[in-house]
Amino acid sequence: MKIIILIILISPIFNSLKAQDKLLIERMPYETPFLFYDVKFLNENTGFICGEGGAILKTTNAGNNWSLLFSGLGEMFRSIYVNPENNNIYICGSSGSVVKTTNLGNNWTILNSSLNESFNSISGYGDNFLIICSESGYIYKSENGGKNFDAVLINNTNLFTAIKCLPNENIFVVGHTGKMYKSENFGSNWSIMNSNTDKNIHGLYFLNSLTGYFVGLPGNIFKTEDGGNSWQFQNSNVGNSLRSVHFYNQNRGFVVGYTTNILWTYDGGNIWKRQNVEPAENVSLNSVFMKNDSVAFAVGYNGLILKMTIKKNVDTVVTPTIYNFGLSQNYPNPFNSGTIIKYEISKTERYRLQIYDVSGSLVFSEELGILTPGNYSFNFIPENLSSGVYYYRLIGGSAKTTKKLVYIK
């Protein structure tokens, strides 16, 4: 009699359960037809939003409620710059408008740029140095806190969309058709940089002097880790316009854009997860800001304010599975060429499988070895056995269990 044996481990002693991070999206209760362009938080509780009609909103309770402030202007506000040293706030927008507050929005000072420009983005160093880019391809800087602005770069063929001052005093500006410029001397001189794309760039953010990101058309995300000297493409798996990018730390970041695109990552952008806002109509987002490692706010069209919370995955939960000692009915049964015998082990022990005929004679015995608790499978293919009824028995230590099988030759 020839016996062919196959032992298969069906399941291990432990079941590992790991929940995926989930993104919870809440529409914040603020009824307004305004188009919002930018959102920034000073700390965990205090944040600002700007938009059309001179709208400036403020929260002091972590974004749960927002109140409308009066700046004295009715322009389209597009960009917010917060001086991290003292939390003074500057906002720029259409018609050369720039406003400033030194008391968290209780009062606003109108800074006269004397320019009939549509400003798209503002950044700076401290309170004295401010730099702004415009829709017409101009860059302006002020070295006296906004009392005067002077043109430092003229490029009338490209619309500039975003400007950012880095901690090492370098400045980057980006715009349409992939244009990117860098200054190393507070905007006095500019060098053309290779952005690695010829598509429109809309959002720009640097986490530090080396690590930065920009986003744009068509669903482009690029990352630098050498201070903007080279940029690497990251796959977003979307084809629509991306408008804004912000990271809280080296790992966690958000990207938002038009037609419900919300992207988030927890590994520095190697993998971007996508989630849409429901219902999707009229959901286009212009700006995103992470105020901590799990909560971000995004703003956009039709007064839309979204709070996005990453529900962090729990660490791998390892729960012991309790196994019982026993045999399952072989399958198929009756059988001809072979049959599967499944069995369950409850404790670590040396086991063997035996088969007897109806007279009690041992016709097969196999040492299974020392097995740990779990589910196992044994493939029994007999030769030179007569058709009939047989009994198969699993033995481990003092425990044993027996079942009947039928062989048809």
C-alpha cells in the first residue's frame, strides 16, 4: 500500500487585526454664499479664513464655530500670512489690497500698496519684510511692514499663484506653465528653477528649508527634499486641478482641489489616499491647513468649510484564538482517489494519525510531529486498500478522537 501525505497549516495560533486609518469629514455650520480662498490656524484653537467680499472669519474654539469680522474693505481676499513670532496677521487680495491686524482680528489696518493689482499670495519674514505675487506676473516686496511695495521681478507672460519664504531666507514663487523662481537675497535677484512640469502650479508649501511640495494640474503633486533644486513626481491618481497642499510634519499632509478631491497621506506622500465629499455638487476647495497631526480644515466655494479628522489606526491587536481538540468529517466521503482530513489542535503536543479497518486492524499510521494549536489538513491517498468502511483516529498525548470514512475503489 502506497500512501501520499500532505500536511497543510490552515491557520496560525493568533489572528492579527489591524484597522485602517479613516478620514471623517464634517461640513461646518456657517451659512454664506462667499467663496473662501485661504485658511490658517495660529494654534489649536484660533484660526482665520479669508474670501470674497472682504470676508474674514475667525474661530476661537478649534474651528467648531466661526464669526465674521469686518476689515473695512470689500475686496476679494486670497491669502493669509501669519508672523509666527507675534501672530500678527496680513491678508492680501484684489485691487492691491493688504490688511493687517496686531490684536487677533479685533482691529484691522489697511495698508496702501498704491497698486491696482490682483494679489494672489503673501509671505514674509517677521513684520517688516513682506513679499507678494500677483496674477499679472509681478512680484512686490516691502521692507517697512507694508507701507511701501516695490516691484522686484517682472514676468508679464506668466501668472503667479503662490509664494513662500523658507526658514533659510530663500524664497520660492510658482505659477502657470510650471514656472518656478527662487531668490536667495530677499527677492533682489531671482533664478529660474526646473519644476519638472510644464503644467499650471497652484499650491506651494515648504515644511522646512529642504522639504517642500507643490500641486496643480492635472492632479500633479511634486516633492523636493533638497531645498527645491530637484522635484519628484508623486502619483495622486486624480486628473483634476489640485489647489493647495499642507503638511503638519514629515509624514502627515493634505492636498485639496476642485471637484471633491481630498487627498491625505501619512508617509510623506509615497501613498496618497483619496476621499470625496458627499454630496459632491459644488464642492471645490481652494485651501487646506493641518492644525495638528490628525485634524485639518479646508475651505472653498459657496462658503464651504470642512473639518477633516484622521481617525488613527489602532496598533496591531493580537488576540489569542482558542482551539479545541478534534477531527472534522473527511471530504469527500465516500471517496475514491483521495480525501482531506481536517483536524484541530488545542495544545502543543506530539500527534499521530491512524486508520483502522472494521476488524480493528491498523492499516495506516503517520507521525505528524509536534504541532502547535491551530487548524490543520491532511491529504490521504490510499493504494491497495479494499473498498469498505474505515476509522481514522487522531492521537495526542492522552487525548484521542475517531471518525468513520468510506472508501470506494
